Amino acid sequence: MSKPRVAIFDFACCEGCQLQIVNLEEEIIDLIGVVDVVEWREAMSEQSHEYDIAIIEGSITRPEDEHRLQIIRSRAKVLIALGACAAIGGVNKMKNNFDFNEVKRCVYGKDAEMPHLATTTTRAVHEVVPVDFTIPGCPINGEEFARVVRELLLGKTPTIPDYPVCVECKAKENVCRYEYGEICLGPIIRAGCGAPCPTAGWRCFGCRGFVDNPNVDAAKEVMEKYKLTVDDLKQKMVLFNSK
Amino acid sequence: MSKNININVHHLTRVEGHGNIVVNITDGTIEKCQWQVPEAPRFFEAMVRGRRYDDIQTIVSRICGICSISHSLVATRAVEDALKLEVTEQTDLVRHLLHYSEQLQSHVLHVGYLVAPDLFGEKSVVPLVPKAPDAVKTIIKAHRVANQMSALLGGRITHPVTLTPGGMTRVPSTEELKALKKELEAIVPDLVTICQVVLSVAGGLPNFTRDTEYVSLWQTHPRHKGTLSDYTFYHGDIISTDSKGTVVPISKWESVANEYVSPQSTAKWTKWHRDSYAAGALARFNNQAEKLSPLGKKVAEMFGLKKGCCNPYFNSVAQLAECAHVVEASLEIIDKLLTKGTKFEKVKVTPRAGRGHAGIEAPRGILFHSYEFDKNGNCVWGNCCIPTNQNHANIQLDFDKLVPKYMDEGEDALRQKMEMLVRSYDPCISCSTHYLDIEFVR
């Protein structure tokens, strides 16, 4: 059997998720041995229009990017959205909370109307083309990425946890961030990251997106217990989970 | 001799972000020679408005995955400047360590994975795995140790979660610091090996120079005078090879960068004393080479790199010297932390209205952030100036000199030299928006 051909493409993002693939360090040599990487602009000069698996990093923010993504989709058998920007829009969607002309003026001043600075609504990949698998996180968890790739190669259907970060945070025996007077999104955000942020003394800011059916009542109870409002929670959801 | 050349490199490879190179030579006349930056703009300065002071570093860290630690650190310090927060010596030292881990990781990645393939005549690091397995494994090991250091100090490798205005949410224990010390001591011989491997192919670096202004930080913080951290990546004010010793305060960075919009680029460009300047490892080296650690100096000597070098391709060599330097500087700081031991320090912040500024050396050059907050601590204004932006105009001016010099070598050789030139700057185009393509128009 020939090795599956894999191509990695990036759109509007920080490219930190591609970096997590490099950060697999020694393990990446094994992965490269079982697939045929045919295009990966950040790491290689080779390019190809023939691939089985397309991995998409970044959000879609311009008409030309939408067009490019559609071409990639038409060529790929399997399309994977890699990381928060591709999966849910991530921080790039904060822009959608503002008037775009005002946003351009804020950053580019008197030059805001130059045609190459045009921008449109930020969208996640699944809002533009069908997505087969999603690897969430900002950045992605490298181990999770390697697991998904291995499962795909073995013909299994990879799954991502659908329970909240609190489950993994409690397993790490962390004191709840609410006890420190903080607003943590752990109760409603998808686990699988291993709760590194609360473990390092920081709150969950929601980079992996919501679980499929967030327990809104439980979240409200938590907010009430700590004398916080739903609006306080929404102020934190803006960071990675704007619409 | 080739009279007609068309180079059209759309989305240059082995760089972070999207850039194009376009060259059009007809009958020996250069009609077009451009460095273009088509990266999708993301408008971070607009997006931070309305967010609370302690969410800023979480947002702007996402400007760049490769230098997320520098962005988080400089944002945290700009917020601290605005809110008039002082940090303890322990916080200062732990943050230095976190920052050094990023320099090491980024430099090893750039020289080992992105530049070395050019010198070995390969299109990526992948063919080097069977060709030079020991060298590749050594590079991977140094990269892994740097990343483990980031994870220990930043809570995870990329986009750190231990920084908060006023302090750190977690500090390493003395046991963790001792283990880190051992790891760092063990990779010193590996770094020397990496330098020797690169040196064996360094003849492939083009002999191209162009008189250039180099801009970097200059240490002004009393705590670090006389230490290895006097060669500064972190504290200090702004100096240039053209400023004749005059140091410009960080709060006045906008008068150094003089940002402007170029129709070739979605990233803003900058200029100071001349039409362009360069930032990065070579700029830091040219401004403060005498302050390098002993091994850092030895690496520079190995390659014949001397202060005043104006060959942009030697930025990668300066990065290797800095790899050695940051390991020795980290060991010095670990020893300092170990003499006192570490403890968690609680942070108390009272929001206040004000504007603050900070500068830092990201691996690819000097980086500025400024923010203003209202009395409740909500952000009302932000401005960031990224090192790659500060190199765009200089890359264009290098092209303007390089193309006439090498056009007689033919299209392929010229394209190769232009691609290598851009790579040598270690550009972070997502940072500057997201940029890089080469296009030779025939």
C-alpha cells in the first residue's frame, strides 16, 4: 500500500500549531516515515496538488483565502481543521465584534482604504467547506495530534473528548480557579488538553471551544456561588469564542 | 549570460508566514524587483480594546506562535508600565530564563530546520535525516531541551500561561531548576557540534555586504550590569549603529520605528536614520558583541564573525553565537536563583488609568508594545511594532543591491540567493501580519 500523501496549509494564524508538529521532536521522524508529506510551506520547499489528507491551520478572513480553501477541499479526500483558528475562529474572531472599517482605521490610519488591506468576517474552516476531523486548541496538543494521525492511518475514527476541562483539572488535583476570585471557562470548555493552564496557575480561557452540550445550568450555579454574573463569563468567552 | 529573468516566488517556503519575491529583468534591464508581503492582516491592536489588563498577554501572544513568549513578556511588561507595577527580583530572573528558552528554541529551529537545508543543497530537513542522522538528532535534542525549558517556566511550550501583570502564577522549584541546569550543561557540547556542522557548509553563505543601520536594545537596568544578561534581550533602551552612542528611551519607540504603509505589504514598514534598518541577532551582535559569553565569543570567532559585519546572511551565524550565549546566561541565572531558593509570590493589582510601553528582543529582533487603560483597567488603545516589520524595508534594499550583483549567474542561482536572503532574516510574517512570496516576472 502506498503511503498517504499529506499536505499542510496555513491561513490567518500565528502558525503555532504547525510548530507543535515540529515540537514532537524525535517522534516526528517516525511520523514522517509512515506518511508522505508532499507540501508544508513552513518546513519544506516542495509543493504538490496531489494529496490525500489536507491539514488546514488558520481562519478564513479574505475572499481570496476562501477560494484557495475550496480548491484544497476539492483535491483532498480527508480535511482536518488544525487548532483554534481553523476549528472555531479563535482570537481572530474578536475582530467580528467591531465595525471592519473602524478596525482598519484603528490599525492602518489614513492608509486604511488601500485595497490590499481589505478584510471580511473571520470564519472557521467548517463555516466555509466541510471538515472531516477537528483538532482543537491554541495551540494544539502535540500528543493529541499524533494520536489522531495514528488512528486515521489505522483506519479508526479519531475522537476528541466531549467532557469539560474541569474533569482533567480535578484529576490534576488543582484548586479551583474560582477560589482565587477568577473567572475560569473550565466548566464549559472541551477537555483533551490535560488542563495545563489551571495547573500552571492560570484560568481556562476557552481555546478548545465549547463541549457539544455545555451544562449551562451548572455554569450559572458556579457564577452564583461566587457572586459573578453571566455577563462576567461572556467577557471571558470573547477571547476565543466570539461569533 | 541571461538577459531575461523572471522570478515569481509565490508564498516563499521555509519561513513563518507568507511573502512573495518578484523579479522581472528584460534585456538586462531590471524592470521589477520586489519583496511583497500579502499576509492576511489580523488587526490585533483593534481587538485588544475593551479587554481587561490581565487578558492582554493571552490575546497578543497569538500574534506569533514562534515568538509567543516574547510577545507575552513584552505585553505583560507594557501593562505593568501602564499600571505602575513593580516586579520582584525573582520574577525578573524567572522571566529572563523563560525568554532565553525561546531564543534557544527559535534559533535552533531557524538555523537547523530552515537555513541548513539551503547550505546542504536540500529542499527541507527531511532528506538530511538519512544523510546526516547524527547532526539532525543533535539539532532535535537541543530543540527539545529548549522546549522543555519553556514548558517548565511557561506552563507549556507555546503561548505561556504563567505570566500575569505584577508577577508569575508559578515559579520552578529548586529541584526543577537543578534538573534544568543539568540538561543545559549537557547540551553545551551538542551546540558546539551543531556549530561545527554548520561551519562545514558555511562556504555556501553568499559573500554579500551592504552598509546597514542595525537597531537593538542596550542594557540600562542596573541589576544586570556586569552579568551575562548585560548582553540584553530583555531590559534596556534603544540603540543603533548610527545613533553614535545615543540611547532612546523605550517610551519613545515610535520616533525610532517611524512606521508607514507600503503598497507592497500588509505589514507596516519602518525607517530611522536611513531608508531602512535591520533588527535581529546580527543587530544585537553589532551593538554589543563584547558582552557575549565566553562560548558565544568562541562561536563568533569560529565563523570569523566580527562586530561591524554587514553581511545579512551572517544573521544565522550570530544566532548560533547567541545559542551558546543564552545557555551560559541561563546557567548564571539558575545559580543566582538557587542561592536564595524560589517561593511563590502573591500578586496584588489595583487597576488605574494610564499608558505604558515596553521593548524586548524577540529572537528575530527588537519588538515594541504599548497599551493604554481606563481607570477600571480596561484597554482603550494598543500599538505593537514587530521586528519583521522593521526588516521588510531592509530586505527590499538588500534586493536592490543583490539583484544587479548576481543577475549574471542566471535565474535559478539568483532565486536561490534571494530566498536565502529572506530566510536569513528569520522573518515572522504572521507577526508582521503574515508574509513572503518570490515572483520573477518574465
